[in-house]
Amino acid sequence: MSLFVGERFPVDIAVTSADGDVTVAQLIATGPAVVAFHRLWCPFCQQAARDLERAGDQLAAAGARVAIVYRDDIDTVCTSCAERGLTAECFSDPLQELERATELERFSLGRYAMFSPMRLIRVLRSGSRAGKVTSDVLQGRGTFVVDRDGRIAYAHHAVTAADIPPIDDILAAVRAVAGGAGA
């Protein structure tokens, strides 16, 4: 069972940044946060990260921080995010503590295979690279907008690998909880 709009996000769990551990409570201390769970090897995750990157100025204007959370160790995460030119904050959750607390459902191999081949072609043409898939990496993806009180204002639970949250929906949720800033 995943977390949904109106529920409390697990704000006391820390993830690791290049500068050390950060709790979600620290991320939302000055405004809303977009917390997105991605996989480094997944081309659809890479596309979703690029969507967040392109909306970065609008999200920042609304006072939001963007936190992209990966399962990999922090050195791998930082290297990969730098290679991809991401300026969003990239975090490591190698023990999946935050992921488990958000109750993201894992994709089965069958669910992962349900994606649209045409969408995969478009994503790969846009610059994403498919990496090596190893066991136990088929976590579900989720994107949440968390307000300053720790409540979920937006929740997108990917149902297939190609299910990328609409950036306009994320922006609308951030602007709503930020009181319309940046609108």
C-alpha cells in the first residue's frame, strides 16, 4: 500500500547527499520538496530527471527543492548525476529506508515489460541510456510533492516503467502548496 495525497510523508528518515545525511524534514524546512525515487540504469527515470531539470527554474521560483533518490551508493549517484548534467539534488538510499517507508511497490519483470516500445525509442533518442539490470533493482517509482508540514500534496505511483509523472502536475502541486509563488 503506497502513500497518497493528504498522508504524512516519512520526514525523519535521512538520505545521503555528497555533503552528508539529510532528512526530508530538512528538505522541507524552507518550502515544499519534490521527492522522486529513480533508478540510475533506467532510461525512463533519466527522462523523468530531465523533465525535473527543465522545470528547475520554475520549481525554484516556487521555493521547492528537488530531491532525486537512488538506491546506489553516494559516489556512484554523484558521478552519474554529474555525467548527466543534473543540478537537482541527487541522494543515496542504499538500504531503501525511505523507499520502504513510502511503501513504493516493486515492479515485477512483467510490469516492467509492459512499457510502450515507441516511448522507449523516444526516451533513448532523447539521450537516455539503458544500463545493466541486476537482481532486486525493479523498485517501483514514485514522485511526491511534500509540503512544509510533511503532508503529501501530490503523489504519482508509476504503474509501468514508462509511466513518467507529468511535469505540469508536479509544478501545479508545488505552486499550490507554495501559495501560488512562481505562478
